Amino acid sequence: IAKVIRQADADVVALQEVDQGCGRSDRKLQVQELEKLTGYYGVFGKAIDFDGGEYGQAILSRWPIKQSTVHRLPNEQQPNGSMREQRIVLEAVVLSDMGSIRFIGTHLDHSKEDLRAEQARAIDRLLDSASFEESKSIATILAGDLNDVPKSRTLAHLDKRWQIDPRKENGNLATYPSDSPRTRIDYVAVDRTGTLVLDSLEVVPEPLASDHRPVVGELVIP
């Protein structure tokens, strides 16, 4: 994973399904390991307790991270009475060379479209909040596994506020499964009211680092 990040020369990275101290991953603190292997700054956001440790998301940044917080997304019970896996937004303010950037990583529910759509609406409500003095940020970027396809209600809702498709055509943007991608469910998007625009997207032909292929977005000031 560190090799993929370094080769992509990414400035800011959103990672999903990250373990911190879990038995299945040798009790490693994966964020700290990736910080050492990439030289980036890192923050972790816990979604749930899992396997003796914590499981959630991470943000890595070439630039310093001023602050970060975890926001719980809407959830609901399953037919058996247990709750579905808790999903979160990990939000950070990154002090880039251009100015402060509000960077949001997320991983929406995988099993129910109604819930994904409600989680998308919650992300927009977060954008309306004043948690990080976002008026000082030049842009807000959203990245992660949205678990839904471009023609879904989830993406139709987000498209009203976020630039999801790049200005330049980049061919097939399918990301899943990584060994032979057929479906686009992973995205980089930018709030339309900010300074940056999404110029291009690339799906990296990497089948081993994850069960999803990485997505690299290039954002520019027009």
C-alpha cells in the first residue's frame, strides 16, 4: 500500500478498512506503519471496536494536518435486531501549499441503498456545519468507497453539490473487484463552491494492494 501511494505521488490519501491493533493484522498500528513507510502525516478515525483493536479509516497527507474529527453516519437495525456496521466520515484540515483544504474520507454502507442515500445526505449536512471554520479553506474534497454506482440515487444526490466526474475523459473508471474491475464504486470529488476543480481521474492498475483498485484524482485551480 505504501508503495502504491509513493508511486502515485499523492498529496492527500483517504484509506478505508484500516486496522489499529487488531488480532487479524498482527496487532500492528497500520496508520503509524504507513506514516513510517511513506513519510506522510497520518490520522486515524475509529468506526468500531474490532478483534481486540479498532477498525476504521485513515487520512495520510504530504502536508501537516491541523486537526481532524470523526463523524458518525446514520445507521439502522438489521432484521435480526443487531445494528449494521457503523459508518463514519473522517474529516481533516490539511495545511497545503495553496492554503487550508478540508478533506473528507468516507466508506458508505455496502448492503442497503436507502441507507447509503441517507448517509450521503448526512455528508451534505456536515458540509453545511461550521465544525472546522471551512470558510478559511480553499476547497472541500470527498474521497472514498461509496459502495454505489454512478447511476444510483446516492450519486445522483451527491452530484448536485459535488463535482464527481472529471473535466477530462479518462476511459474506464471501474474499481471493483481489483483483479478484474467491472463496477465503479470508489470516488474522488470536490465541492463545487470551492477554488479547486477535479481535472482528471485515473484508476491505478494495481490488483494486489486491495480488493478495490486505487483512484488518483488531479485537482487544479482553473
